[in-house]
Amino acid sequence: MVDSNSTFCDLPYSSSVAIATINAIFCVLGIIGNSLVLVAVYRTMELHTLSNLYLVALAIADFLTSAIVQPLLIVMVIQESKGECNKTLETVFRSVGNFSAAASFLILLFITTERLLAVLKPILYKNFHPKRRFVVFISISVILPLIYTILRVAVSKKATSYFSAILFVLGYIYIAACYLIILLQLRRQSRKMERSTSIPHGEDTRSTRHAEKAVTSTMALIIGIFTIMWGPFFYYRISQPSTNSGEGYNWVRTMAISNSALNFIVYAFRMKRFRNAFKTTISDSIHSLLRTSSTAINAQN
């Protein structure tokens, strides 16, 4: 969903510096943040849940954007400020960028579906082959973006521009409808719990529903941020479908791909287990680094 055009290679120097600087900041933040998510989930048994596996998949897609797509864009805008274009660089940028963006969006769609099942059909959510369902959803999130990327890069850029924009809108209609249904269901369940006469059962149910509500609200926030960051890009694509380069396009795609660095911040502020896991991971990493440095110094002496 990120594109480039080799026929226009003229970017003002000041804009090039600003765009490159912003991308560099979010590039570093995204690499560190998404790596932190992956390491924290791997090391923390409390985080070994089905819901968090989807967050791991999302972190991998975001890591690709931060580690590959943004550095490429930095090089590209610097070259454009000099009136130069590198077709090979652009092709790699478009390929990885389109794949990671499409994969991220599909994962968000499937996370929404999982949240809907968890709230509306909790028994079905837990018992209907959850691991197999995860494998199917993630497989789709890899295969379809690969097909889309091949078509986008090798076949038709114009057709896939309209196609991706339409799917983006339809996807958000689906997401909005799902979260509206979830909100109504959570309110209905809250009213039922208030009328519950069984205190022990009511406390257990209240705890479960509170956890579901917390996860759902966190994912809704992530999707909301994704919408804000990617919305201008798709508006630009629909309003100016023939323009895939230039200063304006570089700004909106910078905003879009910078979204990949933000999710771990949401986890840290909204999810206590992730926050604690992040603290432990950072603390252990610092201690390990200090021990390594101390060992190296002692070896030299």
C-alpha cells in the first residue's frame, strides 16, 4: 500500500531533511519497540495467550516496516533532493512496504473478528479450534499480501490503487460495525451483572468481562490510531490516483508507515502485563550489557 514513482525525482532539500529525520526517529523507535514486544512475549509466560499471538504477528509486520521500509524511504528522499532515482531501491521499497501494510491491515481485521467472537460467543471462541483458527488467519495475512504485492509491482499500479482503497474502506466499515456490536454487547452484559444475585458467580463473571473489555478497548485504540495515520494516505490515493510521488505523497506515506512504531506504546500504557514485561526485559538487557562490559574490561586488565 506504499508506492513510489520513478518519473518524478525532484524534492526540496528542506523537505527531504525533515522527512528523513522524522523517518529516522520512528525507524529507531519502531525497531526497539517491536523488538521489545517480541522478546517480552517470548520470555513472559503470562503473555503466552492466543490474543497476544496476534499482537506478535502484528509486531513482526510492523518490524519489517521499521527495519526495512523506513530506511529505504530515507535513502530515497535524500536521492530525490538531488534529482536522482534508483529503480531497484524503489522496487524493494514498494514490495516490502505493500506487503507489510497489507499484512498489518488483515491482522487487524482478524483481531477484530477474534474480539467479536470473544464477546458474543465466548464458548465458541475458546473451544472452536483456536490454534487452528490462528494458523488459518495468519496464513491468509501472509498469502493475500504476497499476491497483492506481486500484482501491484509487476502488473497494474493504477488498478491496485483503486482496489486497495476500496478494500480499505470496506474493511473499516466491517471493523466499525464489529466494534459497535461489541460495545452494545458489553453494555448489555454490564446491566446483567448488576442484576446478578449470585455474588461469587457475579465476581468471576465481572472479572472476566472486565478483562475482555480492557483488551477490546485497547485493540479499538490501536485500530483508531491506524486509521488516523493511514487515512490521509488513502485519501491522497483516491483524490490523486495518478500522483505517486512528490512532496505531499512523501509526507502522507511517512505518516502512514510511522504508525508501525506506535503500537508498543499503547500496550505499555494500556496493558499492565505488557508494561511489567517491558520493564523486566529492559532491566535484564541493561544488566546483561553491564555484565558484558565489566567482563570485557576485566579481561583487558
